[in-house]
Amino acid sequence: MATPDGKWCNIYEAVELAGCTAGLIRLRLREGRLDGWKANERSWMVSVEGCKKLRAELAPHSNVRKAERAAVESAEKPKPRRRKTR
């Protein structure tokens, strides 16, 4: 559950915001590459702003986002007409 000020969220919300796995979020937290703090022995609170930056960083490399872009691009292209065969 996000904090009332909306600046911090838990791991599961961070996964939704960043569009990656919980393992990557935890790794970045341990390495200090993502802002966060331990709420207790087991759970982290993660910076919402950091999650948004991580999503932007991962965007060009994401297979899901590549598939989304491909679907949009293919929908925009006119489909070639097929010739009738006898």
C-alpha cells in the first residue's frame, strides 16, 4: 500500500509501476540503484519516482513494450490486397 503522500510504495506496486519483476526491484534496492528503505525485516518501501525512472530506462529493452509497439505499427500500416486466385 502506498504512503499517503504518494512518494513510496511496496514491492508489488513497484512492479506494476516499473513494468519489471520483483527480483529486479529488490536487486536494484540492494545495489542502491533504486531509492527505498526497509519497512521491517521483510518488506521494502520503494520510491514511486524511482520506479517511473526505471520504467523509462527499461522501456527500449522490454519485449512486452516491443510487442506493444509492433502491434500499434502493424495496425497503422495498410494491409496489402491479396489477389484472387482461381
